[in-house]
Amino acid sequence: MGSGIEQLISLRRADSAAKVARVLAALDAMICSGDPPHIAALARRAGVSRRFVYDHPEIKAEVERRSAEVADRHSGALMASARVSAASLRADLENSKATNHRLQSELAALRRRLGKALGQEVLSDLSDGRVDATDPKIAAHIEQIEQTLFETREELARRCDELEAARQINRELMARLNHEPK
């Protein structure tokens, strides 16, 4: 009976060694493929239980060591890319500011040109007589505006004459007051 037990123990050890070899091979494959080495994924890939990995401290330690190596490599790459990214972001920001300033200047210039063009178009429409004066409503309105303009000019001239007369009277009165003895 002793030899049967020893044979079972030896088979158990061989099975355990085969499982350890599969776990380590799966760990190498995960590292090579760039997958993060998590114990659950590693156990699934090797065809063993998570308990098997946890029960073998040398496997668990190897997983943690390799995981730390991968993390160090990734963090170094991230740091380098972050520095490049920060510099490129600053450059992009400056370029965007310059482009924005240029576009704002162009927009302002285009608005000025549009305003001038529209003003000239309206002016030419009015001076060319393109306003439809044959429409009786427009003709009556134009005639009323012209009459009001004429009356307003006459009233302005009359008031200017009155104002000039009042100023003349004021000057004469001031001159008398200044020459009279006190």
C-alpha cells in the first residue's frame, strides 16, 4: 500500500507542476500581448482555479512582480506622452489663439466692406430713382415729405431771422447799459 500512496503523491506533484507551468506560460503570454496580468484572467487562461494561484505564493508573487513591471513600463510611457501632449496642447492653444485673432480681424474687415457695399447700393438706388414713384401712395408720400421739408426750411429761415434780430437788440441794449453813467 505504501507504494500506491507514493505513486498518488508523485502524480499529484506532477499535476501541480504542470499547472504551475501552464500558469507561468499564460502569464508570459498575457505580458507579451499587453494584457494586464490579473489573477482571475490568468487562472481562466491557464485552465486552473483562482484558488490554485492563491495557494501557491511563488506564483502569486511572480504575478505581482510582473504586474508591477508592466505598470512601471506603462507609467513611464504615459509620463513621456503626457509631457509631449502638454507641450503640443500649449502649441495648439497658441495656434488656435492666433487663428482666432486673425479670423476676428477678417470678420471685422468683411463687416465693414459689407456695410459700405450696402450703403452704396442704397445710395445708388435712391440717386438712380429706382424707387417706384409711379405708385400713387409712394408719390403722395414723397410729395407730402417734400412739402413738409419746404415748410420746415421756411420756418427755420424765419426763426433764424428772428434770432438774429433778438441778438442785435440784445447787443444794442448791452451797449447802452455799459455806456450809461452809474
